[in-house]
Amino acid sequence: MHNFNVFKRYLKTVIDIKSDQESEQETYNEVRAGILFRGTNLWIMAMAMIISCIGLNINSKAAVIGAMIISPLMGPVFGVGFSLGISDIDLLRLSFKNLFRIVLICLLCSTLYYLLNPYHVATEELLSFSSPTLFDILLAFFGGLAGFIAISRKEGNRVLVGVAVATACIPPLCTAGYGLATLQWQYIIGGLYTYALNSVFICLSTYIMTRYLKFKRNENQNISRVNLLFTIIASLTLIPGAYLAYKMGVKNIYLSRADHFIQQELVNHFHVINQEINPQSKTITIDISSDIYDSLLVPRLKQKLNDYSLETTDLVIHQTSTNQAIIVEMQKEIEKLKSKVEKFEKDNHE
């Protein structure tokens, strides 16, 4: 029993996150300073948005990561969660005011960039931030936990840099700006939803960590209705993300099964020149080369689709024969046709 108590005390000292926590007033001042968005922060935010837009424009991950590191975008987001945790309605209003201002500035900068830049294109990197999933929620939630732990320490800037990169709050607003510039609603809605999803779950994790660290609550202000509203909003934002994660999971499973089918039934027996797998239409198109053309190949392979749970898949196979005798015969036929064409042209000329 004594050994167990010793181990328990040791484990507590290892996992305790309160021992090196700074004073509550210092954390409050730090959060409030991060919320304020004017002057230097405003200009840095605008420049970070332009850098991010350029990075997405040229598919440069380095530029996008750099923009996320230098941007002061997450301050008001942490402010919302922290103010809910300590029941500070004044700080909550200030957080929302600056959060709204930041979103407007970001949308303005990104929209102007894509309007004035004649070379903007919908790159893969840009479009990737228009379809959030459950995994983005997990990134935002655990990123928010790590972020607020860092804020409540005296030396937490290094962690905040990593959180800013992991949660990726800037690129979705670039995507929304691209949608506004090109009047494409799917990118506007997708970008804003991705940003809202990240923000809501960063706020939620900040609120949870604030309560866990037992920050003193303002007893004179009752914001239980606000907390209830925030819980409802978090639940509603979770539904589309969960649905998109489900769709992505179904897509990945289909791609895995189709690739396994191709490897086992075709790659091991033929030379596969090209393959295309379309999960949306459930179509597999393959170009192969073989010694002899086999007219029964497709029916035979279609029967094996059931073994790979690909019953509803449409299988299209293009065969190219590499039989030398057939090639020689085809060359002879081509020479005969060329002779006939030359004779025909000669007769017409005479």
C-alpha cells in the first residue's frame, strides 16, 4: 500500500500541469492583449493573409505555414473560450467584436488579392480547405487544449506557434476570399465553415481547460444561457464535419479495395499501362498489354469483383496485344494499304 501511494504521488508530479502555471491575472492580461486587434496586429494580419494567398496560389506549403505562424488570428478565438470559462461577459463581447473584425479584414485582403491577381487559379492546396472533416475538428480541439496550456505558462510561445500551424485557421479564409472574388458559393461556404469549425472547437477546448485549471469565475455575471447557446452551436457544427469524415472514409475504403483488386488480378498477370479509379461513379478503367487479346477477360474479372466487395463497380479494360506475329501481320496490312493509296493517287494524277 505504501509503494502504491509513492507511485501515485510520483505519477501526479509527472502529469501535473498546474505546478508551473503562471498567476491567473498574468494569464488574463495575456489573453486580453491577444484579443485586441488594431495597429500592429491589424497590419501583420493583413500581410499574413496576402502571404497565405500567394502560398495557396502557387501550392507552396512553406508560405502558408509561414503565414499561419506570423498571424495574430487566434487571439480572439482563445478569448471567447476563456471568457466563457471565467464567466466574463465584458471580455466575451470584446472577443467577439475583434473576432468579427479579424474575419472581415481577412476576407477583404484575400478577396482583393484574388480580384487583382490575374494568375489566380483554384489550386489543389486552395481547394483542400473547403471540405473540412471530423479530423479537422480533432486537430482544432487538441490544438486548443495545447494552446491554452501554453498561454497559462510563462514560456509558451513555442507551443503556440505549433498550434497555429496545426489548426490552420488562415487558409480557409483565403478559400472563402477566392470564392467571393470568383463568385463561387461552394468555396465561400466551405471556407467559412472550415474556419467556423476550427474556431468553435478551439473555443470549446479552451473553455474545458479553463475550467480544469480552476480559474476563478466572475460570480456577478451569469452567462449560462451563452454557454448553452455555445454548446448548441458546437453540436451543430459537428454534424457536417462528421458526415464529411464518413464520406471520406467510404471513399478511402473503396480506393483501397479497388487497388487491391488491381494488384491481385491484373498487375500480377499483365502489364498495366494505366489505371483510373473513380469512387464517385464507382468505375475502374485500366489499360493493359498482353500477348493475346482475350475477349473473355472482362466477364471473368467482373465475376471476381464480388470477392473484393466491389459488386456495383463498372469495370472497363482496354487491351493492347504485344504478340509479335500479330504485330508483323498488322505491319503487312499497313504496307498493303499504303501501296493502294499510292497507286490510287498515281492514277488520279495521270
